[in-house]
Amino acid sequence: MRLVAREKERTEVDRLLGSAAAGRGGALVVAGEAGIGKTALLDSAVEGLEGFAVLRGAGAEFERDLPYATLQQLCAPYTASRLGLPAVQRTALEAVFGLGERAPLDPLTVGLAALGLLTAVAQEQPVCCVVDDAQWVDDASLRALVFVARRVAVERIAVVFATREAGPASGLCDLPRLPLTGLGDEDAQVVLGAESHTGLDAEVFDRILAEAHGNPLALLEFAHDTGPFGVPRPKRSRAGVVAALEEGFVRRLDRLSSAARTLVVLAAAEPVGDLALLRRAAGLLGLDPAGLDAAENAGLLTLGPRLRFRHPLVRSAVYAAATPCVRRQVHGALAEATAPVADLDRRAWHRAYAVVEADEDVAAELERSADRARLRGGFAAAAAFMERAEELTPAADRQAARLLAAAQLRLLAGSPAAARALVARTEHRLMNAPEEAEARLLRARIDFQLGRTPRATATLIDVAEGLDPGRAREIYLDAFASFMYNENEPGCLERLGDRIRELAPERVPARPVDLLLDALLEQNTRPVDEAVPTMLAAAAAYGDVAASATGTPHMNLACQLAIDLRDDALMEKTANHQVKAARRQGALAALPQALRYQAVSRVAVGRFAEAAASLGEARAVDEAAGTPPLLGADLVCIAFSGDVDRYREVQALLGTGGRPFETACEQYSRAVLHNGLGNHEAALEAALAAQQRQRDGSYAMWAVNSELVEAAAHVGRHQEAAGALAHLEALARQNPGPWAVAEWLQARALLGHGGGQGGRQRGEEGEPQDVSPGGGQAEDIDGAEGVNSADGTEALYRRAIDHFARTRVRVLYARARMAYGEWLRRENRRAEARAELRAAHDMLAAMGARGFAERAARGLRAIGARPRPHGENPLRQLTAQEGIIAGKVAAGATSKEVAAMLFLSPRTIDAHLRNIYRKLGISSRRQLRELSL
């Protein structure tokens, strides 16, 4: 079909290709109804395209359940380029393309590998990827290709999709869109007049124009499919145009001989267009492949290196028109003709549609295909294989197991509604007791995933009761942890904990996961002094895991446990370990939360820039996966930085777009933010809300107690800090580490529990002795009992500072010196106050804790001192993504390593680096490292 009146649309495609040739790649979705001219437009754009590597692939209706079928088709000419990719990416592509060992694959890793492959090809020449019939592309391929399309902005790569629809589930709706509509009357007349040689009279000509509604394919087909004496078929609406086209194609098929018709159905059932395979299958059916010539002459298909139907509607219409008997015959021949080793899954799929009655051999083969698809990350494809396997299972007692496996795969594929429908079908199958329990568990998991309500959680707990105790306890831990941070009704968490405790007796010997469940239950349902021993046991178990090379789930909960216990060494160890383990294992689903805990630990030790890099990487992973991110860690890190505008921006996202309202983190972070800003009333309000939450039987981050004491002390509401002070004391006595003891000492000092001025120490010039690390002036206190009620307030402050100095939590050490300086100022000891406030200001400003730094600066100005000017950090002029890249490169990472972390290409990283160098006025990585120190 000649391209007519598509100048505007063609210009858009040409503009994309021109930008790609210049290194500014992009993507475009050409969308419109069947026959509207999408393929013709793209053919016109790429025909004779010089200097480009043109890669083409197309979705096929009968292959949408074969994982990575379209991606393999698209990349097949350049598979050799995989050899230069990083090992993980190369291995992923080899597994996808059947060139290496089959191994578990993460979809994001495959997407990154596909991007790497196309980028390697683009080093030699620009690349144009054309993906036709995207509405039929298999789910795994589409995810990988959309991933690529979103990341080619600085590559010599253009990605063009042609699709009938681009709904939200496809991932295409977020890409630039070029809609194709029907031709206007004038252009439609040109098409009909140029292509029609039937001598149509004016009445028929006008009738065809009206009937086709500007659809180019319809114009051409209706012109060749008029009724007797040149009278067209009855007039149809726009909605009936596609049906009319299919009817016309079937009429052409019916004019062929019986053998030729069977050959065309055979070709329709083999979507790759492999002529060698079709010849073998035709021979098995006793047919002469030369009969396809008649179909080509009838305008149904085109023969060449590969067989291509004139239009996808031809394929679907032909297949739908065939009798069930003919379909089974052609699928059986294709299964027998397909190489059993090279293409196991296609062979299994054809065999599945070649049988009438249940067949255990075919069902078992489909189950093996489902396992292979699952390992390749194709959960939707695996589910389709397993559903068909269940339909072909003859033994009634095996049907339910396969149906439940299909439901589990649908749930993993992100289709809870489909999973629920499959579980409902098991009600009509024969099930044993374990299968009935599994069905109940799946129903509960689906409801839990759709809405983590108290009712859904209670149901999940109930159905887990009949499972193996070890598995049940893991389910209890997931359910309990999901409720800890989020908005719940008063007493919900406590009731849930009591219920779990009834159902899950302690295991002997206990696994780390068992200890962690017991620790969380104790922490949220028992007084501090009773809970801490169990928490310490769980923390020690996970500390051992973090010291080993193995990974384990729930490390994020172990990291939170370390924070609540005020164990800075374990906090850093578990946070860093879970990030390394997730990267090493390719567990990208677990990586974002691991990075967020790493960010929180880095803020605590005063490495704000590195914390921002961790959060940025977490966002990159979430964006790549299309997952709404959890925001609690972001709020905590922003609160310590004192960025009010950014805090409000992120806070507004809580509870939207699939995100929960993370109450515990929001309350704690709000208390931190306002204490830093000096808005102590607001800080106290947030902290008291957290305390009330804890009294109501819900989780509150233990760290909020220190914020509550500080806020209450500043506004003179000391009585409201009594509960928080008691908590800090109990923790310090049960777990007398430097961090816990320091917070209790400082809380007592803030509330004036030290009595007089005892313990005051001065230097020769009246300045306080240095109590920073290495100062050696503070008393060596190993336990909380080292300070008694007779000690003066100053001694409490100084000993708190000394204990903080023994930890790595530099931001709290700096805050402790600021609090001491503020007390000295109130005592009118200006010289000593100046020294403490200046030291605190310098440390806080250098870290990036701008809110607290400004609070220290206000204290200095109040005594007539000026805070030291800190020049504007040149790194702050970078964008958020540039800052992340600069931090990674400054730390020694290569462009390839940074690209892998952020799911970008090395070329994209290099482009960002050029912008970074330009903004900073530098020219090397060495200079960037020096600026970052």
C-alpha cells in the first residue's frame, strides 16, 4: 500500500531517527486501529535508511505466552555483541536466547542487558528498533523493550512501537505517542483511485469511501471485494470495519483448494514464518508447500526468506476460520517438526493445542516449560503454560496442584485478579488437606496484597495456622512487619502480636527468622526491659549472617532492630550487607529497601552525600520496576538535612499512588525536622503522637524518645517527657552500649536531672576541655550505672558527649555538643558556649545537616559570635541524578559500574559526567574526588 497523506506523521518518525543519528535517542509509539497504516508508515520510514542498523521484531498472537520471543527475534542478528557486556548481563542474554545455561533471571537485569547489547551495536552505527504489533508482544519482551526505550536519551538508538492500543498495563502509555487516524475524504479518494483497477462506478466508489471510514486497508480490500454486479456489501459502522476486513480475507481463503487452505492455516499457526519448518510440517501432513503460491497470488501472504502475512488480521482471521480438527492437525505437525532440543517451549505449546483429550505426557512437558519460563523471569508465560497443563491433566488428584501453581505465578506476575479467579476454580477440583490449606493461603495472600487491611492480615494469620510451623512463622513475620510502620487502628498491632504468639510457639533450635519474629513481638507487646534480651538475641543472629557471605530475607527488619537497640556497628554492618547481597544475587526486588536502610545508617554517621546516592539508586530501581516507592527513609534523611520544601513535597506523596502512609517514619522524621529548625512545639506534637501510637499498641520508632525529650525540655513541658526518659533508661540499663547510654545521659541533662553544677571542668583559659574523640577527659563509663543522681547537669552533658564520641553516629555527637553549647549559653558562660556551638556548627554544616547547623548558628549569633562562613559546596549546583553519579565516580566506580547501579547505559553516564565537569569547572575524576572529600 502506497503511503498517502502521512507527511506530518512521517516527519515525526524522521525527526526521531535524525535525533538518534546525532546521539539523542528516543522512543515513539505509533498507535491506531488495525489497517490504519502503522506498518506502512514504518516501512516507508526505514526503507532505504542508510547508515542505520535496523532491527525488527513483531508480536504474534500465538506467541504472547512465550517469554522473550519478540526480544530474541529483534536482537537475533546481533547476539555476538553480547560478548563485550559485563558478565551478569552477558549471562542473562545467553539464558534468554538459549545460548547458555538456564538460570534464574531478574527482568530488570534482562532489560539492562538488552540496553547494553543495543548500545554496543550503536557504537558502530545508529540503531533503529521497530516493534510491530506491540499489543501481542510477550510480557517479558515488552518489559525489557520499554525499559530500553526509557533510557536511550543520549544513545544513538531509536525505538518505535506500533500498536493497536497502549493501555497502562503495557508500559507504553508513558512514552511519546503518535496517533494515526483515518484518512480524510480527499486522501481516501487518492488511495482508492490509485490502487483500484476494477472500474468501479461512482455510486460504488462513494459507497466504499463511506464504508471504510478512512481506513486505508479497508479501502483497498473493499474495492476488491464488492458484491455481484459491483454492489458493495451492506454498509457497516466504523466499529465493524475490522470484522468486515476479516470476512473478506476468509472469503479469499475459501476460494483456494482444500490443500492450499490447510497450508495457510499451518502458516498462521507458526508465527515466526520459518519456511524450513513449514516445509517439514507440510510434508508430515502430506501437503506440497508449493501450494502456498496460490495463497500469495490471492494476496494473503508473501513468500521470501520468511513467510509474512499481508496483515496481522489475515493471520488471525485464517486461524479463527479453521475447524478445530484442522487446527489440531497443523499444531501436531508443527510440534513434530520443531527441533525438540533447540525449541522445547514452542514444541510443548504446539503439542498442547494438538490434543483433544487429557494427556499427562503433554501436561508434564508444559509444566517443565513453565519452570523454564519462571527461571527466565516470565511469570505470566509460566502461568499460561501451567494453566494449559492443568486443562490437559487426566488425573483429578493432580489438577488442583497445577491450578494452584498457576495462581501463584499469576500473583507473582502482578495479576492478583487473575490469580483469584484461578484459586476459585480449585473449588471444583479434588483437593487433599494440604492443597486446601494452600488454596486458603493463596486467597489470603491475594487479599493481603490488594489491600493490607487488618481484616486481610487477620485472614492471612488464620490460614497460616494449618501450615508447617516454620513456614507459618515466616508468614506471620511478613504480616506483622507490614503493619509496623503504617497507619492502623489503635491496638491493632498489639492484638495481632497476641494472636501470633498464640499460634506460633517458639522453635528449638531457632532460626534467625524465628528470633526476629520473637523480637518484634516482644518489642511491640512487652515493656522495654523484658523485650531487649530477645531483641539482642535476634540482632546477634543477624549480625552473624551479615558477617558471612550468604544472604537472608528480612535483613531490613534486622537493620531497624539494630537502630532501635542503638547499636551503630550492627546498624552499618547489616545495612551494607543486605545491599551487597541483593546486588550479588541480582535480587533487585529487595534492593531498594536495602538501599534505603543504608541511607539512614549513612545519615546517622554523618555521610549525607552518600545517603543521597543510596536513595537515588533506590529510586532508579523502583522507577525501572514501575514500583511505587516507600518513602519513610527519604523523610528521615530529608528531616536531618533540614530541607523543609523537599520534606513537604515527599510527605504529600504518602498514601498516594499505591504507597502506604508510613506513620512511624513520618512521625519520627517530623520530630527530627522541627527540632532541627527550632520549632520545638511542632516537634513535641509529632513525638507525642508517636508515643500515643505506642501506648495504643502500635509500633513507634524508639529513636523518637530522644526527640521527645529534647522538644519537651525546650518548651518547658518536662512532665510529658517522663515516659520517654523511662524508656531511655530501661534501654541503657539492659543494653549499656555507648549510643544507648549517651542518649539517656543527654536526656537527663536536657531535663535538668543533674541537680547543681557538679562536674564542671575548665581549662587554663576558662575554656572547657576538649571532649571530642581523643580528648581523653571524660570518665570511662561502660554501663549506665556510671552516672548517678548526684552528678551535675554539666557532667551529664559532658559524659553524654564522651559516649557519643565512642560511636560512629557523628550527627548525634554534633547535636550533643550543640545542646551542651546551648546550655552553656543559658548559664551565661559565653566563651565556653562559643567553642561548643562553633564546633557543632562546623560539623553539622560539613555533613549537610543544614537545619541543625542553622540552629547552632543562631546560638552563636545570640552571644555575639559569628559562625564560620562555609563556602557554597559546588556539588550542590548539580541535579539530583548528577549528584548521585558524581558521588559514585568520586568513590572510585567506573562508568560501567555506575550504569549498572542506576540502570542506565555507560554512554549516558559519560554524558552526565561531561555536564558535571562543565558545571564544576574540572576535567578529571581525580579533581572530582578532591572536590568530594
